[in-house]
Amino acid sequence: MKITLKPERCIACGLCQTYTDIFDYHDDGIVKFSHSDKLVEEIIETPELLEAIKECPTRALLKD
């Protein structure tokens, strides 16, 4: 599944990383992928990933 990050929407709450280690943060606390600096990645769908996307309060994580 394709995941798109919208860093301009991120409020650095840290919730997504509590669900999965696919996400990490820049020094300013804004979301990024833990394994790349890209904003769009193909990632294997897992329940934890879906939960992180669903629970993001600002919709900074999008499933395409």
C-alpha cells in the first residue's frame, strides 16, 4: 500500500510511532519514515500501520 506523509499537517504528537516503528521524527518532531526521507513509500499493510493512519489527529498520514 502507498503511504503519503504530509509534514505540514504534523503537530509532532508522537502517536504514529506508538503504533509502528515505520515512522520516526526529524529533529523538530515532524513525522518521517524511519528508513527514508521520502514523503511517499510503498509499505506492506499491517494492522498497526492502519491504526497509526486512522488515529493521526491531523491526517498527516494518508493511505493511497
